[in-house]
Amino acid sequence: MTSSSDLETTFRSHTPGYWPDSVMEKWDDHKWQLRNRIDSLADLEAHINLSDEERAGVLLAGTKLAMAITPHFFNLIDKDDPNCPIRRQVIPRIEEGWTAPEELSDPCGEDTHMPVPGLVHRYPDRVLFLVTDRCASYCRYCTRSRVVSGVGEQQLETQWEMAFKYLEEHTEVRDVLLSGGDPLLFSDAKLDKILTRLRTIPHIQFIRIGSRIPIFLPQRITPELCTMLKKHHPLFISIHTNHPKELTTEVRDGLVRLAEAGIPLGNQSVLLRGVNDTPEIQKALVHKLLMCRVRPYYLYQCDLITGSSHLRTSVSEGVNIIENLRGHTTGYAIPQYVIDGPGGGGKIPVNPNYVVDSDQSKVTLRNYEGEIFDYPNPSPISEKDLQALQEKAMCGQ
Ligand SMILES: *Cc1c(COP(=O)(O)O)cnc(C)c1O
Ligand code: SF4
């Protein structure tokens, strides 16, 4: 059940929350936010009451995917609600230690599509460039938890020069997606250098950055960052947010700064059990995103990452969410629901089925209200009708 407090539909600030008023002058400094992340059991227990499942989860996390939560994001946690949708995303639980039989450490088969360490070339004309393994906070369901945070089973060793050389040689690559980890953790100067280098490659038309920093660390979206990013257009940013509560006034202001720098914004959400697995929450989320000038882009079925069974839903729940959006709200608000084919199949769109039947002469469709409509295929014009038209045209001369 979703209580009304779970479904936060208005924008508000949560500062200073669990912190004393005296930190307010440092609050907007992203470096202060990073230095003061919650990253130990003691930090957590100083502020909120943990369940036994969470305490065990935190103790296990050190060898899998580190825990870190920015003060900004931590303030969204409801300290009295063990089912708070924010805490489920960032506080480890004991279930993470269990690997379900269907789970994989590299669920999207990225490692087998890496021609150069850090560069994933899965689709014909675009690449995923993993530029860092660090994030402002860590999501417990991260699809790259095998490398992200630096404590897991693998290390990410991005080969910068080899990657640029590959991109220079592969003239079919017209789209580069910078991701990780979170590229916006880099300094403005470092990011500028990477983007400038990519812009020297003439066949790279389009650059995107995938980042959760606008949500975890909105203080990082400074006017200086926006001014630098603007030099590298056409540049898009895909943010990652899952629950309407994440969209605070600070987040909205940061997103608007990016939009005003001419950067089109899309959102990628992951469908998560106990976080955003109802049509009501998804609808509130997409409406708030439009108000922040962000177009919902993808809704991902949660990948089969190890230790994620407590966060995954069935596919029919995802289809039901889309069914409850399409027709019922603004088309711009509706993300494409996708499943990354386990083992490296790439993104596969999954939609409610609106085609009820089809034969040679017509398709039978249902609309969002369940009404049935036939759409006939084009009828061929007969020789006789053609001839009659010819004759009519001649008479008119
Ligand atoms: C998601 C993804 C992309 C980008 O896909 P789009 O559908 O263009 O957003 C590119 N490469 C890899 C490996 C990806 O997983
Ligand atoms: S921000 Fe992205 S890369 Fe970082 S932990 Fe979350 S899902 Fe993984």
C-alpha cells in the first residue's frame, strides 16, 4: 500500500533535515556534500532507526557495492518508515547477499561488447563510454555494481587513449554516451577536456551524458558547469530518478539551469519493487518531471543483477504501468518501457498490446478505454474504376 506521504507531488526543500542549522552556509557547496556523505553504519544509526535486515545489509555491503549517501539525498529518508522508497534505493538490505539462480554479475553483457576497456560498442552507430567508477551516492540495484564504487569483484580501467583512438578509427560511431559511474563527478576542467577531445572527431555528431548527480547532488549543477557544457552542443543529458519525492526545489532549480543552457533532458527510471511499482507513483513522477523540463525517456525493467531479487518486479507490473499512462496522460510524459535482454540482447521495447487481431483486410485495435476499432488496409483501385476516371478526365478537356 502507498500512503499519501509516499507520493509526494509538490516540490519542497528538505534542508537541513538531519543536520544542524549551522551547516546551512556550507550546504550548497557540492564538495561539502561529498565530504559529508553517510558511508558507515555509525553514520546511519546516528540519524535513523535501522531494521535488522538493513544493519546486516550495511555490514555485507563493504565487499560488494559500497554505501554512500549525500546529505541532500539522505534528508529525503523518512526515519520512521522502514518501507520508505528512498531508503530502499540507497540503504543496503540483507537480501543483497543472496544470489537468485537467474542473476548475473554482468546482466547486460557489457564486458563481452568491450573492444577497449571502458568502451561498450553494442549498437551499430553509438557507444557507451564508461569514464569513471564513482558516483555521488550508490544505488543498491546498480546494473554496473560489478565495477561501480571500487569495492566489488572487478575494477574499471578506462583506457583513455585507446578509447579515443578507437572512436577516431570507427567512423560509424556518431553518438557517444558518457556514463560510468557518474561523469558529472569530474571537475569542470576535466569534463571540458574530454568533451573537447570528442568534438575534434568529425563523425561524432551527438554526445550524451548519463548522470544521477542532478538528483543526488544538485549543488554540482553550477552556472559555471552549465556554461562549460553549452560549448559542446548538441549535448543531451539523461538523468536518473525513480520517485517523485526525489524532485525537490534544489533538484528542479538545477534541472532548469541545465535546460536553460539548451541541454535537452531525458529521464531514465528503473522499476523497483516497493519504490515505484504502482501506476499512481509513476504518474506523479512523470508529471513532476515535465514541470522540471525533463522528458521521461526509458522505464527499465530491473536488470538481473546479483542480489536484486527483493527489488525486482514481474514484467506484467511494468506493462500495467504503461497501460495506465498511455491515453490517460500527456504523451510527452510516457517513457518507453524496456528490458535489457539478459546476457547482451540490448534494449527491447515492451508495450501493452493494442492490436487485438489482424488479417489481410484489417487490423482490430483497442483504445485506452477498451473500445474496439477496425482499421482497414488500403483497397486496390480496380481497372474499371481507373478507366471510368480516365474517361471523365477526357470529357472535361
Ligand atoms: C543504452 C545503451 C546505449 C544507448 O541506447 P539508446 O537507446 O540510444 O538510448 C548505447 N550503448 C549501450 C551499451 C547501452 O546500454
Ligand atoms: S548513479 Fe548510476 S552508476 Fe551510480 S550507482 Fe546509481 S545506477 Fe549505478
